[in-house]
Amino acid sequence: MGTTHYQTEAKFTYTPMETTDHLREQRCYDEWISLQRLELSELRDALTLSSEGRMSDADLTLLVEKMMDHIQDYCDKRKCLAHQDAATYLAPNWCNALENSGLWVGGRRPSVFIRLVYALSGLDFESKLAEFLNGAEVEDLSGISGVQVSKISELQSKTNRQEEKLSSKMATLQEDMADQQFASVANKPDRNCCLNEDAVAALKENGQSIASLVEEADRMRLDTIKELIKRLTPVQAVQFLAASKKLRLCIKEWGEKQDHEHGRNAE
């Protein structure tokens, strides 16, 4: 059987421009969403070719690796932008209300990716874990095995612990907004909200801490996807990435519709 190298020129091409922080962030996000649409089409085509025997596992692996490189590039761009304008990443105005409602430290919880694999596998994880750990097979995600489920379960436990630690750090930063530097401004008898030098310095430090947490969360999201893919076959990895991208795009579409229905659109 011949090997078919199936690749497109789709890639993340964001380059900074001399403009406002908001426009740079909006452009970075818009280009990322556009890339998701292109990659979803590429993944679907790859699955079709694979089912027809015209694309090898090696080719699928190369495709997955390419898309992981794109995620790394996006994280690198977000890191630079977040350190310039950190707070907006916790409730980005380039996302719609539905998108923002599901955010955790600037993006999706890493554990969401694991739950997606369970859903794609047709697993009711809480009630069927023991059954699949004993070797049962499922059909929806190309026959995921009990051994795979066991390894994914271990990853889920590890990821949940990491999420709890980062959530605790985020809570501490939020509580810091009521510390002495800021409370001294709130305690003034006049109506002036001008920050003193200590408060300004504390606010800048808080912003950089937020940016570092977003960077850490992005790294956790990327690492979780990488570790998850290691536990999947090449076909399963492509199926997972395709489903993840489709879900991301659907949430954006559903959110835009809701914003329009509730009069939140800027137009």
C-alpha cells in the first residue's frame, strides 16, 4: 500500500502590527479561529483517506504533530500579548458571552479534553469505568481499549490536581485586589479613585501575575493534549482533534447566535 502525504499550507501566521493591544489580541484570535476551520476540514479529509487505505498511520501522526506545533505557536503569541494586557484574557472581549462563560484562566479547562475523549468513546465514565478497565472495547472512538482508558484515567487524576492548584493561585490573586494597597484608596473619605504609587505598583504586579497564570494554564492545556494523544492511536488522535475543533467552532457559533438574540452584538 502506498503512502500518501496529505498536507495543506494551513498554519498559524499571526504577526504583530503597530496597533492597539485590543486589535492585536482580536487579530490573533480571529486568525486562530480561521485556522481551526481549515484544520477541521483537513482532519476530516485525512480520516476519509485513512478509511480508504490511502493514508498511513505515519501520515496521520505527521498531521497531528503539525497541528500540535500550531497550538504551541498560538500559546507563544498569547504569552507575549498577555504580558502586555493581562486582565482581558480572563474575560476577553473578542469572545462572545457563551465562550467566556466556559473560560478557566483564559481558556478551556485541560480536563475538558479528557472528558471529550470519554464522550467520543460512548463512555459513561462514572458507571462503566470498571467494565472498561477489565478490557471491554467501545466502537465510537475506533475501539478504545481498557488499557487506554486506564492510562487516560490516570492522566485525568493528575490533571484535576493541577487544575486545583492553579485555581487556588487564581483565587489568591483575586483576593489580593482587597489588600492594603487597594484598601487604602477605598478608605479615603473623598470620591477620588486615583491610585497612589503603591497601588499602581501593586496593580502592575497583579497584572503580571495574571499573565503568568494564563501562560501556565496554556502550557497545562497543551501538555494535557500531548499526553492524551500519546494514549491514543493515530486515527483516534485525529478523531479527537477533529471533534475538539468542531466543538470549539460550534460553541463560537452558538454564542454568536445567543448574543444576537439578546441584543449583545455591537452592530
